[in-house]
Amino acid sequence: MGFGFTSRKKQKNTPKGRGRSWFGFFWETLAGVVFTAAIVAAIGLGLLMWGWSQRDQFLTAEIRKALLNQFPNAEVKFDAAEFDQRGRILLTNLSFASRADSETIFSVPGLRVTVDQDLMLNERKVDIQSIELNRPELTLIHSRDGHWNWEGLFEAEGKEAALPIVRIRDASVILQYEHEQFSRAVRLKIDAIDTDLIPASMHEYRFSGVGREETLGASQFFGAFDIKHQTWDLSGELNQLKIDQPLLEVASVISPDAKSMVAQLQSTRSSRDAEANLQVAQVSASSNKTFVDGTPADAQVSLELTTDVQFHSSKKANSEPDFSVFAQLVSGQLSHPDLPVPLDQIKGSLAVDKLGLRIDNIVLGSGTTSARLAGAWGWGVDSLPEHVDEGIGITLNNYRVSPATREYLPSGLKKVYDELTPAGLLSGQFRIRRGVEKPIDFDLVKASIREATAIHEMFKYPVSEITGEIIRTDDGSSKETWAIECEGRAANRPVKFSGTLIDPGPDYETVIDIHTDKFPIDNQFYRALSPKQSEVMTHIGIQGTADVHCVVLRRQAHGPKPIVRLAIDVYDSSMRLKSFPLPVRDLSGHIAFDENGWQVSRVKGKHGETPIHAYGTVKEIGNDDWKLELTMMAEQARFDHNLYLAISESDKKSAQVWQLLRPRGLFDINLKVDWTTGQQVEVDVPLMKLKNCEINPTVMPWRLMDLEGTVTVNREHTVAFENLKARHDQCVIETSGSFIPRKDFWQLRFDQIDADDLTPSHEFMAAIPKNLRDLLVSVKLKDPVSLSGQVEFKGDYAGRTITAAWDSRAVLNQTDLYMGVDVNDVSGTVSCQGYLNRDGVAIVPNGKLSIDSCWVMGYHVTDIHGPFQLSEKKMVIGSPKMFDSEDAGNEWSTVSREERVTGRIFDGELFLDLLVQRTPTTPYLLRTTLSRANLEKWAIESNYGQANIRGEVNGYIDLAGDSVSSRATVGNGRLLISPAALYEVPVLFQMFQSLRFAPADDTAFRHAYAEFRVLDEKFVFDEIGLLGDTMSLFGQGYVRFDRTIDLDFVYRPPRRGGINLASQLMNRLENVLPVLFTVEVDGTVDVPRIAVNDGMRETLRGFGRMLQQAPGNIRPPKMMPPPRIQQPPRTAELPPTP
């Protein structure tokens, strides 16, 4: 049209929006506005030349055509174009939209362009002097595919011209940012922008202005920019700027550095635990998932900051843009899943430029918890000046650690937390620095704790009121090392902690030393152990006070499980072993624990006044089972009720020994306890030495004193007694034995019993079974005896039944007995095998007498041997066959010598059999036979000196009686002496002296015999005969047990010469009338008195027939053995006593 305005269109490759800056957007938009104004002005000039009348219609059409040619990729719309009264060109409702989606990019209700009218009319040139934009609105959209909506719309090519003044009033800028990882778009709108762009040169504007945005707050800005060279210098400030999650998301997409920081802010523990630890606060490549949802990445992340910002940005030709931002944080709030507490107090200042970030004393707070941040951080390695120390220091105050804290820790610190279970207030100094091998390292410089509690996983005893410090001690060239120094209280006792934490993280190592004194060892202490350890230590049952030294080690070489080493010095304590609950007081000792288990040593204590020592071990044997081995020793211990209760608790069967023996006194003991958790306790006593003890057995309640010996108890609860020695009065007992608990009964056995000087006292008699007691009472045993052999008792655990068996040997030494008659000075042995039945009756099926010597009625009997039996109803000494009924012709044929009791008396043999009935009166039957006894021996033992008394004696006697009185003794017997040299027998000698008769030789009689009975404590002689070749004597009478005599004899004088007148007279009258004389004998056996009377008493007339025979023709009666049963005659059947 010839207005000197050419519109050229140059196609260029549209650059990608990802490579353009925000200022690039602004410059291109501004250039498009200016170029549009130039088009409008040029067209206006043509209209003036064409004609004023058609100006508005033509102006609108020409402007529309020129804009379409200039912006082929855009939809340009406006309502109308016209000149105002001042000659300015006015476009109403101008808008630009993309042809692709028809969304409006730029719109303005009114655009005024002022041109130099004189120049335009005179020289036909367009010189734009000013452009006025009233309420323009610019909408910039970043789409999901990474392009901006304005790309390719503006072509800013044309002739260079002077820049007009641009006045912008009440402008709005809308930024809409879409991203493939956003669920919805982020929109930012800046309103009330007022600014004037004043040209400073052909290409440069200077400007200043103000604006306001709901989020960004009020803003002021000023600066300059060069359109041609795209350089600028911009400064300004934003007051009450609100920074929240959407703003950070935009920044993270636009700026790579901001993106990294925001990614760390928004990443939660679930995306970091795999790699994070105390040293490395790093987001790995695999976890760089910036956002999951739209406005924040996690709905739990919330950020609200209010800040005043001062900013500056500039760009020089051929250089990268420069910027700096200084922010004064006025207030703010931040909540994040990785923050244990929401921050509601955020204040401080920070500065950002292209080199990095500088933080000046930012304070973060939540309630009483606060943190201060200060330091500098570069956007790249070595990006900060050399004089600036890179790193961010964090000072934490009064952070309360709680169980909820664990969820916010990385995996490495979770292990530390699980090991200690801490709680309380934490303050510390931390530092974030650039790592050598990792992008970011997190260092603890120093930390302090107070009002804290902790419970270690290996020893779960609560420690409270913990205060202390944690200080890093390494120089950074080796593994990170922290020193720990703390104090606290446990069980109201001070506890000191010190230690080292090395290389904190998943593979951390620790050495922690814990010490406390006067610490209570109680149930809470045991509950702090593992369940199995608690079970074992509770079994030991130590209660009291201790000084505790604990070392906790965690070494990678030892595996992930920490090692706890305890050294416990116990004192002022007590112990009550569960398997042997003997109370021990005043306990002291040392308990150690390490990876090998528990060791108990140097344990000392007292039970009563008895010192006790102990040591032992507790070891893990696999499958989480533990084995206890404990040895207890005591000296001068005493049998008491507590000991009995301990034995009863240990094993009720073994306690039966106590009940049976009822011990008292002192002993030394060595006790061993073996116990594996889940199994039965095994208790054994390798050695127990009895000292000056006393027992009073229930099975035989006969008290034994001064008992000494050794006792052992094995794990089967068998008790062995060895070398026991005791006494009762003057009786000394030595024995060994055992106690064996069977399934349903117990067995108590004593072997090799030796009892010397055993006196049948009242206590002993009361201790033995009743039938034995009655027997000993009946034999009137009062002298001490010696006893040897073995005895065994059996019984049930309920104590209802007790039986016994024995094999014993009693040694008699000068003992006096009563066997129907007095038996004195008995020396020898009595052996028996017997038992005690369930009714408490002693039975002796086998017994044997071996009596070397005894005196019966003043006569010495030796070599007594034979059996005896004791049954429930009777006692038999000798053969029971001797008391069975049998035909007289077969009396002794079936009884052997071995079945009878035999002995020696006067060089003859004595046979004896005794039957005793076990009734209250103890009646008895005694059968005795004498064979071939030497009368001379009798004379010598009867103190007749060298008297010429000789002969062979045979005879028998049967007696019956009871233990009540000797007056009840009855019996009968016979006696035969042949040849009978009896002249010097005191009674006969006195008779012959009285008769003035002397035998021609010593053997004046061929035979002497007697038949007698026993009753009323005397021997009643029914017939006595002295048979000789020249004379015979016959008589009867009695001899009492007290040796008094009353005998009458009748005789006929001899028929041949003699020295006295009577003899001569008798010889002369022998063929006329027999002459008889009666001799009366009384006094005692040793001192008889003789009286001779003429004639014959009536009581002696029965002997007359015999005296009528010639003396040489008289024979003694046949000496037949008595029948086996020959009942002694009753007193009423006996002839009257003379």
C-alpha cells in the first residue's frame, strides 16, 4: 500500500519449550504486542490516505488481514478498530489463540496505539510513540507433552524502529503447568500488574511496577531489558509470599536443582528405607518418583510458608542468566510422613543464587521442640567459593522420642531403636555435608538426652531419668564413631552409661558399658531377661542387692545378634533354689554372663548359722533351652525343718529317708543340681559328712547319738550310707546302707551292722516288734550283747505298711537268761534270718544257736549248736518234730542230730528241744536228753575237789512252764549212772559215815538211777536206786531249786564182815529176819544233814520187794528215750510231797 511498512514472514523451527526460560516467554510475548501495534499503526496510516469516510471499516479489515498474514498459526480476533478523537487507534477485545486447540493465549479489552501523526501525514511513516494495554490477560500453558501454547505463534521480524512507551495497567498473567505425573494442572495467576516500559535505547526498556497474587502476595519490581539481545537486569521483592506444595512442584519441574531438593522433601520413608541410613540421606535413582498425585505427591505432605522475598535476575550477552533470591521466612507450617512431628513454627532467612543455597538461622518448631538450621550448600561439587564451608548445620532442641518415632527412621536407625527402645527428650547438633562416595552424608556432631527412658532388647529392664551426651569422635578419615556418656536411674538407683557407636547404619557396631551399684535383684530383674534365662535364674532364686556391670557388644564378626556381658556382684541377698528351696541369707557372690552363658561363682551365704558356698553355670544348649549346673557346699549345717521342706520339694521320695530316720545334728554337704529347661530337675549329693548327729528311726524308734559317717544321693534319688558310726548309751553301732525309692515302695537297707554292748533297755525294747519284745522279756535278757548283720525295711509312701527282713548274728558274752530255769554266763552267738510281716509280727524261719558256754543250774554246758524258729504263734528251739505225736516205737527215728540243739556237759552230749507258745504267759515245753556224761567231771565242777566220784551218766528231762513264774514249771525225767562210784558224793558220804559203813571199793554200786518230776520249784524224786553187789539203797524225796534237800532212803546192811556190832548182828540174823534201816537227809546239797532210824517208813514200803532180792540180782530200769510228746503231769496227779 506504499506506507513503507512491509510484513515479512519467516518460517523457523519451533524450539521446544523445555529449553526456554521464563524471561524468553516474556520477551517474545512483548515483541508480539509491539509488532501488533506497529501493524495497527501502519494500517491506520493507509486509512488516512484512503479516506476518512471509510476509515473504521477499512481499518478493521486491513488490520485483520495483516494480523492473519503475520500470525498464520494463530487465531487473531478483535471486535473493531477505530480512531478515537485524539487520533489514536483503538482495538477492542483483541485476542490470540492457538489454531490447534482454540484456547486463548492473550487477550486485552482495549489496545491503544499512539503514533506521530505529523510524521505519518507528512512523510507517510509510522512512528509508534506509545502503547496502552488496559487489563490485558496472558495465559501461558505448559502441556503434558512438554510444549508451550505460544510456541510458533509470534514472528518478530521487521525493520528496526524506536521502541514505544508501553503502559500496562491492571494486567493479569496466568501460568498453567501440566505434567505427565500430575493428576491435575497447576495454575498460577498474577493480578494487578501496573508497569510502564520506558525505552532507554533502540532495543532496551527500563521499567518498574507492582503486582499482586493470591499466593505470591504483593510484589514490586524494576529493571531493564534489551529486546534484541535478550539481556536483562531485574530486581524486586515479594511481600507475604506464600510457598506451598503446588509452587514447589512447579519449581521442581522447571529447575533441576529444585527438583532434587523437592524430591527429597516429598519422598516418604517407604521409598527411602531401602537405601537410607544415618550417613546417607539420599534419594536413589530407583526412588526418584517425584509425584504420584497432583498437588502433592502424598496427601500427607503439607507445606505452607509465608515469606518476604527479594530477588534479582540478570543476563548479559553471550552468558548464562544470573539470579539471586533472599527470603525472610515470616511463618510457616510443614507436615510430612517422614517427620515425626508437624512443624508449626518456621522462621528464618535464606539466600539462593546460581552457586547454591545459604541458610541463616532458620528456626523450625513444634510445641517445645525446635530446630535451628544454618549453613551453605552448592548446586554442584565445588560450586561455592573456597572461603565458604559447604554444609548445613542443624541444632535440635527438646525433641521427644516416642514409639511413634520409629516409623520415621531409616532402616539402620530402626535397628538401633529396636535394640534400645528409647523415649525422652533429644537435643543435638547435626550436619549435612556432601559425601565422598554418596551425594549427601548426614553427620551427628553432638547430641544430648534428658528425661529419657530406655529398655535394651537383651536385658529389658527399664532405665529412666536418663541424661547424657553423644559426641562424634572420629576425624572423618575413618569409620564414623560416636562416644556415649549418660546417667540414669533404674530401680531408683543411679546408672552410668558409656560406650561407642561405630559406623551407624545397617551394619553398625556398639560397645556400651553400663554400671550401677546397690541394684535390686528381684522379680523385675528376672523379667528383664529372656524367657528361658528368666526361667533358669528364677529357678536359682537369688534375691537381694548387687553391683551390676554390663557390657553390650555388637560386632559384625559375631553376627547380627548383640553380645551382652554382665558382671554382677551380689551382697546382702538371699537365695532359695526352686528345686532345693533351702533358704540362704547373707548371700554374696559373683554372677557373670556372656555369650557362653551364666557363671555363678564365689557365692557365700548362711542357712541359720551355717556357712554355705556355691558355684555353677547356666549354658544354652540349643533350641533356646538352657542347662543349669549348680554346686552348693555347706559346713556345720544342721538338720532342721527348712532343710526337710527343701528335700521334700526336691523329691518327695527322697524325703522319705528323713521321715524314716528323723535326723538331727550337724553335717557337711556337697550338693549338685542339674536342670535343663523343660525337663525334670536332677539333684545329687556326692558327699554328705555327718558330724555329731542323732537319728530316731520311725521303723525302729531307738535313738542313735554321736552319729558320724558319709551319705551320698545320686540322680535316681538313691541314698547311700557309708561308714556310719553311732552310739546309744554304751552301745556303739557301725554300719553302711542305702535307701532306694522304687516306683510303689521304698527300700531302706543297712549292711554290715556291728553293734557292741547292746543293752536291752526300755528304749530298745520299745523299739522292736512286740513278739520279739515279749520273747526277750520272757528270757529275761538284761545283759549287753553284740549284734551284727544286715537289715532291710520296706514300706509304701503313704506310711500305711512297713515290713522288714534281717540276717543277724548276736554275740552273747557272759549273759544271763531264763529258759524255764536260769541259764547263766551264756557266751556264744545266735544267728537268725527273719522278717517283719505286714501285721508287725516278727517271723524267724531260720535261726541257729552257737553257744560256746553257759551254766544251767550251776552246771557248765558247752558247744551248744542247733536251729531255732520263730513263727507268728510259737518259737521252736531244736526240732519241731520232737513235739509232734508219733508212735512210741518210732519216736526218734526221723530226727537227726542237725535238727536238734546239741551241747556238751560233763564230757557228755546234751540234746535240747524247746517249744514256746507266743501267748501273753509264754508257755513252753522243754525236752532235754543227756548222753554219756562223765560223773567225775560233774564232781570236779561241783567243787568236790579230788573226790573219787566216777561214772557215766545218761538221762533225760521234760519241762513245761511259762514266763510268769518258775513255780509254774513242771516236768519229769530219768537219770542212770553206770558204773556208779558215788561213795564220796557229799550226801552219800554223810550217810555212810552215819551208818558206820565203808564200801569195800570206790565202785560200791554198779548202777545208780533216779526217776523224778519237777514242780513247785523242786525236783521230786519218785524213785532213787543205788545198786551194788553187796548192798543197795532205795529212796525218794525232793531237791528244791535253791539246793535244799529232803530225801529218805531205806537199805539193808551188807551180809559180810564189818567192824561194828550192827553189822555182825545183821549177818547172824540174815537167815532169821531181814533188818532194814531208814536214812533221813535234809539240809542242802552241799551241807547235808543225816539221820538214821531203825525200820522203814510207810512211804518206803514199795522198795521192800527190791530189798528182799540179793543185791547182785537187782537191775536198774531200762533207760528208754521219752516219747516226743510227753505232757508233764499236773500238780494234782503228783504224789504228796513228804
